[in-house]
Amino acid sequence: MTTYRMPLARPRDAAMIAGVCAGLAQRFGIKPFTVRLLFLLSCLLPGPQFVVYLALWVLIPKR
């Protein structure tokens, strides 16, 4: 059984800052709030989360 997955793109209508979290949420079929919350919680840990967000902002095309 094959299922259609949305292509990875940043939606203009659901974007809060750049649309990265909304695009990831649509791609994986989860709520944007969940992805945004996970991103904010991950920022409490050491690591390159903000740099990854900026990279995704540049690499993921707008829809």
C-alpha cells in the first residue's frame, strides 16, 4: 500500500516565522503546534538547533 506524502515545502498560510515547522508538520502528517513545541523544547538543550532552523529556512522552498 502506497500513501501520498506532501512534498517538503514551507507554506505561506500556516507560517509563523519562516514556515519551517509548519512545512515539516505537513510533510510528516502531524500538527504544526507539536513541531513548534518540540523545537522550542530542543532549544533548551545544547546543540545547533537554531543553525539547523536557519539552514532549513534557506533550503526548503516556499509553496
